Amino acid sequence: MKKILLLGSGELGKEFVISAQRKGQHIIACDSYAGAPAMQVADEFEIFDMLNGEELERVVKKHRPDIIVPEIEAIRTERLYDFEKEGIQVVPSARAVNFTMNRKAIRDLAAKELGLKTAKYFYAKTLEELKEAADKIGFPCVVKPLMSSSGKGQSLVKSADELEHAWEYGCSGSRGDIRELIIEEFIKFDSEITLLTVTQKNGPTLFCPPIGHVQKGGDYRESFQPAHIDPAHLKEAEEMAEKVTRALTGAGLWGVEFFLSHENGVYFSELSPRPHDTGMVTLAGTQNLNEFELHLRAVLGLPIPGIKQERIGASAVILSPIASQERPQYRGLEEVTKEEDTYLRIFGKPFTRVNRRMGVVLCYAPLNADLDALRDKAKRIAGKVEVY
Ligand SMILES: Nc1ncnc2c1ncn2[C@@H]1O[C@H](COP(=O)(O)OP(=O)(O)OP(=O)(O)O)[C@@H](O)[C@H]1O
Ligand SMILES: NCC(=O)N[C@@H]1O[C@H](COP(=O)([O-])[O-])[C@@H](O)[C@H]1O
Ligand SMILES: [Mg+2]
């Protein structure tokens, strides 16, 4: 049995804990608030600010875990190098977690060192620098904080007079104390995918069938598997995923994000060194092993005999329309449960924010079924669940 310290306890962590406990592991779930989803199913929990290095060290010293599994980006990741030196396994590696928490580190590694194709980009430390960069990139362009996730602080800028707002919005949506943004060329992609990639301690890098997804405001709304893409594009994406995960080092499951364009090919966007929100579609049984089980096996160095697509699947999110400190309630459970081949996962978050993701609807069908119809079904059913 291993002692696993989970840093971040959202919906993705909750599923990971369930997989880990089913294999007899002991989990301490951490987050900044009480009653977080993964804490509800873990063996122990700790509530503290994971961006605070001293606090992080205190918790690591207290529990002496064998393995640290980061579940979010907002962690004092520099400290992870020390823990790794002391012999604790950091997942997938301290380097991977440290590089991916800041868009600058991962983007420069991918574009400059590894030569992967990405959107053109610049960094800006002031509004003036942002304006100069926008001049070079043109409109529309995308502005994001260097440190954020789930679309926080992100804006699509259509003209120069929107830059000031994008600057303010980006700075306010930034985690931590740095005031620096990335400005990117807007890629007119035809589709986007997440390529779940598994790096192993003893074994080759494995790929899941590609997951297609749709985002709104930088946050995922629906995903489906398999995405039907050009085999040449898939091959290119797999090669890029292999390169970037090798450069970041370590064992685990990664969500590697790409934009696909018929005209311009494959662009690397970014990656998570952990299960991906769009990968929740694998909870519909689309594969023999879902993304959380794959992550766990890779982390523990257990064999993965192969990844097989068993059926097609679609996920659609349930967002909160309200902001409240009260425990949320849900209407429409009968509406969902009367549907065939459908699962509902309410994450159990103890309070709401506007547009906070509270649950997901998962639908599946045989491999030869119509994927578009399945996507519509998942969205229709998710629309029947009301958070209040
Ligand atoms: N340069 C771009 N051109 C076109 N669309 C973009 C660009 N950058 C981001 N987007 C859109 O915004 C979405 C979110 O962007 P990105 O993945 O960089 O943000 P994020 O906050 O890290 O999201 P998450 O943490 O949920 O993965 C992308 O999936 C894509 O739909
Ligand atoms: N795109 C990253 C992502 O989906 N992360 C997932 O969302 C949780 C935070 O949710 P919250 O903001 O509702 O607390 C995280 O803990 C993780 O499970
Ligand atoms: Mg993303």
C-alpha cells in the first residue's frame, strides 16, 4: 500500500481517489476548502493554501507520503523539486508540474526547444507591451494570464479598443502575484482534441483514442470520444505528445491539447500532466480503462495491457447559474435516470459560483452508433438538471 498525497480535490481528484482505493491505496486529499469532492471519498484530508510553500512542507512532513499527485495547477510547485530529491515520487515529475503551471515555461519549451507548431505568441508585462504585441499578431487574438486554468482571465480580443479590458481582465483572473499575460494568434481551427497520453515507468508511451471537445469562454462544455480526425493529423499529434511528455519526464496520464485545421494542420496548444476534464467522457465506459485508472496504473508502475475503445461516448457539463455559500440542490434527477445508457455524476461541491461546474452527464452507445446524435442526447439531458 502506498500513501498518496493528492494536491487538489475537485471532481477529477474524486475519481482518482475512487480508483486508487479500489487498489488498496491510502489517500490524503488536500484543497483550500472543506468538503471538496475528493475529500468526501478519501481516507484523510487537509485544508490549507497549497500556494503557500511553508504550509505545503508542513503537510508533507506530517504525512510523509510515498507519492504526491497534483490535481490542480495552483500549487507552490517549486517546492516539489525538494520533495522529489528527498525520495517522494512526484506525479508525473516535479519538472512536469512546475513547467505546466506557467504558460510561459511550457510554451517556450514546446515552441522554441522542441519546435512544435503553436499559435504565434508574445508575452506582455504592461498594457503598452500588450498593445505592441497585438500590433504584430493582429486581430482577433487571444489574451490569457500566464497562470490560470479553465479559461479564467481569458479573452478573445477583436479590436485594439478591447485591449485595455483584456489587460485588466487577464490580470484579475491571474492566480498568484505575477502581472504578465500571453497574447496568442487566434487559430481558426476546425476542431480541437485532447489526446490522453500515458507515460509508463516500464513500458512504451500509450495513446487513447482522441477526444473531441467544445469550449466556451475557455471552459469545456461537452466532449466526445472518439473524435473522427484525419489519420495523418492523429499521427502528428501523437508524435508531438510523445516529444513533449518525454521532455517533461515522468510517469502518469497527460491531457495533451491540440487545435486541428484542414488548411493548416495540427497546432499544439497546452497540456495537463494529469487527467483532463474533457477526459471525463471515459467514465462512460468508452475504453477498457478510464483515464483515472490509467493514471493510477502509470503512477504505481502497474501493467497496462492495452487501451481499447469499447463504445462511443459523450459528456455534457452541468453548470451552476447561481453563486451561493449554501449547499446546492438539484432538480431533474428523474429526468436523467429514466434515460437509457446514461450516467449522472454530481460532484458534490459544497457551494456554487456562477458557471461553476457541478456535475456531468455521460452517455454511451455501441461503436457503430451515431456520435452526433449521442452528443445531442448528452446535452439535452444535461439541460434538464437544474442547480438551485
Ligand atoms: N490561440 C487560440 N486560438 C483559438 N482558440 C483558442 C486559443 N487559445 C485558447 N483557445 C480556446 O480557449 C480554450 C481554453 O484555452 P486554454 O486551454 O489555453 O486555457 P486553460 O485556461 O488552460 O483551460 P484548461 O485549464 O481548462 O485546459 C481552448 O481549448 C480553445 O477552445
Ligand atoms: N480544467 C481544469 C479542471 O477541470 N480541473 C478540475 O476542476 C476542479 C476545480 O473546480 P472548481 O473551480 O469548481 O473548484 C479541480 O480540482 C479539478 O478537479
Ligand atoms: Mg486547456
